[in-house]
Amino acid sequence: CGGTVGAILTCPLEVVKTRLQSSAVTLYISEVQLNTMAGASVNRVVSPGPLHCLKMILEKEGPRSLFRGLGPNIVGVAPSRALYFAAYSNCKEKLNGVFDPDSTQVHMISAAMAGFTAITATNPIWLIKTRLQLDARNRGEKQMGAFECIRKVYQTDGLRGFYRGMSASYAGISETVIHFVIYESIKQKLLNCKTASMMESGEESVKEASDFVGMMLAAATSKTCATTIAYPHEVVRTRLREEGTKYRSFFQTLSLVVQEEGYGSLYRGLTTHLVRQIPNTAIMMATYELVVYLLNG
């Protein structure tokens, strides 16, 4: 539920982020800027800012383009999150019998296994979403639909084509691991503080609105740290998912991007990503905790 609501509300930011990560970022640099960069001494593209990119998309393609790829996003977010949390909970339950219950090792391995399961099962959906978001067509031109995109990918690359960028997604498991370790640590500290205050006052522990605010802040803090550390995999993944490109594997793409565009290009779209991801993750995690609480009666 939280994943779906978050995906709809933050879709325009995700489209801007994906465009900034792509190799076609020059589409969003104005002609005046390009003229000043045309000298022989300039060999690297200066990335446009998120607001400039947003303005160019609105001017050239119209507001509807800000919701490109929303269909696959909604289709993919429910099974992806369901698989993720089911795998995370089951793995954590089993590992609690092997390691110290709720220890850092348990959270790290559970998060890694959950990420691996969800990525492997849903990569084709995210590939189609990325292709649709990168499909820049001017106002009035017929936009490519999801089924047309699926047919095109299959005709060009076969079934293997649907799994492009999966190696970068596996590298991105590190982000998930860092996120959950920090999240569970903050959550545990909040729980300990509440238990201590309840013991002092002698009151019975009940869920309050402030508990969910605490969960949202914990999720936002942990996601910010994790995203900033592991962000380059996002840029590599977008490049690998582009249509008919020179990018072939994770390390080859990483090396080529740095070589051609500099280290700064590995953090293109980070601001937009954080602006989108923090509220999205906070909504998702708080909703998850709320639904689990309600289902437990």
C-alpha cells in the first residue's frame, strides 16, 4: 500500500532523475549552453540541474511525460515490496535461531537475501519502466506504450534483454543492507527509550501517533545515508538499460562513465533522487509498520 502511494506521488521526480542519469542528458541542456561548451577545450558535458530538466520536459513533451513509466511502476511495486518484506521477515526469523536474535548480522543478511529475491523476480518490469521514462518525444507525437516497449526489447535482445542492468541492481543490494542496518538500529533505540519511560511511569505500552512519526524519521535518516553511499550503481543501471548502447557490463560501464564524463557524473540526479526517495521510503516504512500492527490486532 505504502509503495503504491509513494510511487504515484513521486513519479515526476523519478522521471527527472532517470533522465539526468542517462547518457542523453544533453537533450536537457539549452542551445545557448551548448554553444558556450562547443570550444575544443571543453570535452565534458555539464549536467543540467533538476529544475532545468523539469522545465525542458514540460516545454518539449508536456505534463503527461512526467508520469511516463507509472504503469509498470504500479504493476511492479506491489509484488516487489511483497516479495521483499516476506523474504526479509522469513530470513530474519530463521537467522535469529543461528545468530544473536536481531543482531546486525541478522539484519544485513536478511536485507541482502530479500533484495536478491525481489531484484531477480522483478527486473523485467523495472527495465520497461526505465525505457518508458527515457522515451523523450515532443508534444503531439505518439508515446511508446508498455506493450510496444516489451515487443521492441524482445525483438532486439530476446529474453536476455529483459535482464539488462540486473548486475547493477545486485550491486545496489549494498544500499538496502546499509539502510536496514541503520533503520533497525534507530528503531531499537526508539523502542528502548519508550520502554524505559513506560517502566518509570508504570503505564501499559500502546502504539501512539508519535511512534509512527519516529518510524518515518528513522526510515528517512537511514535511507539518506544508504542512498548517498551506494548511489553510483543507479547511474550505471540506467545506462545499462538504455536502448542499443555501448554499455555492456557493470564494471565496464562504471569505468567508461568515469573516463568520458568524470567522477561527478556518477552522482548525477542524486538531489532529485533524495528528494523523491526520502518521503517515498518514509511513507512505505511507516505504512508497513502500521499495517503489520493492525493485522496483528
